[in-house]
Amino acid sequence: MSGDFLGAMAASSRARSAAAQAALPARELIARIADLPPTPPLTLAGFDLIAEVKLRSPAVGLLKDAATEDVGARVATYAQAGAAAVSILTEPSRFDGSLDDLAAGTRALAPLGVPAMRKDFLVDDYQVLEGRVAGAGGVLAIIRMLPRADLERLIDAALALDMFVLLEAFDQPDIEIAHALVAARRAQRRLLMVGVNSRDLSTLKVVPGRLDALGNSLPTDVARVAESGVATPADAARVAASGYDLALVGSALMSAAEPRILAHDMLAAGRAAVAARGGRVRNA
């Protein structure tokens, strides 16, 4: 089933990339990038949030109506609450996302000094270029979805543009690949993060205990990200105490009546947990 979901997402992504390349060649994107200002840097403070804009979740359903949601206002709320970065879904078929959402989000984030990450099922370096043209300062790379050579090309395309890369793992074999990918790019490790996604790809439900079970296996010389399953301040404290440096939070913030308060409280709880285990928290 995991292959079915990721395989379908990869096939859809390849079709989108091919259509986009037919309409606008890579050389045109590269020319546009040359004229862009730098994106805000990713600045971490001991425990941080990557707050997510996700209009639909395959596991939950519709979270916000794309026709009425103000992406710019939402990302500004996340930034003002202290998010270190904002993840913006651009996948259209299952998540109702778009590159227009990414562009709107990055316009709102730029004056606030917070970078955006293009979150999608990326399959090639062209889509990295698309993300950078839309203003993204980082991208998601799903380790198990691509052949190793394609994965490395995608990562290196982002690093060449000074974009950060979140390497997403689901299990121990993914993490072993992540170790190798990071080791081969030590000079650029400030731009690399490795995350554990706690969703089961068959049921799309959160697997209790996966974050705790795999956290100690992650590389220790890059930022470690807990993905999915972090919905409350108590959850943020738990993953921070387990050694994660960031939590990526989507559905909980999209569903919250007061997302700014929830994000603020998650950060406070996570940073308190870091301090309790003797970690260093900057700008807390």
C-alpha cells in the first residue's frame, strides 16, 4: 500500500512536471532565479516549529476551502507566533495545494524574515527551480519515493540554490540512507534536516511511538524534525525531550480556532523540555 500511495503521487508529480516543462523550459526558470533576491535564512533556536499550510489532508479531509482561505494572512500568523519556517503544500490532487499558494505565502513571509518550504512529492530538479521561482527557501525530499540517483540530483539542485532540504524518512532503512546523504554533504549540512514522518502509508494514520522509536537513530549533526502526530503542547514537549529539534505541524494548526496561540504554546512547551534536559535554547 505504501508503494501504491507514493507511486500514485510520484506519477502525478511527473505528469505535472512534464506539463510545466513543456510550457516553460528550465532555462527560463534559471534566468528568473538569477534576478531574485535571497530568501530569508532558516534560523533555529533550540526547538522550533515548521508550521504548515495544508488545505486538505488525505487522512482527515477538507481543512480549509481554497476559495476562501487567505494564505498570506495565515503564514503571517504563523511567523508572528514564532515559527522558524512555513511549509506550504503545492500538491493539487490530494491536498488542494498550488504554486500560487506558495507564491502568496512567500510574499507575506519575506518582510517577516521567515522562509517557506515547498512541500510536495517532488520528483526532479525542475520542481526545485519552480519552488525557488515562487519564493521558497527550502524543499521536502521523500527518501523512499525516488531512485537514489534521482534523489541526489534533487537534493543537490536545492543546495546549489542555497535552499534547505528536509529529508523525510519513514523507517530505519530510510534513516540509513539519510545518514549516507548527509555524510556526503558535510560542508552543506547547515542546509540539511532529517525528519521522521509518523504516518503509516497504508492507512495514513499516525503510528503511536514511531517518533520515539526512531528519533535516536537520526543523524546528530543536522536538525531533526518530528513530522505528523504533534498536535498539542504536550506532544511538542514529548518530541523535544526525545531529542527532536523541530516539529512540523499541519492539521492541528489548520484546525485550531486560534492557531497563533497553539503555535506559541507548542514552542514554549518544546523549549521548556529542551531546557529541562540540559539543551541550549536561543532566543526563547
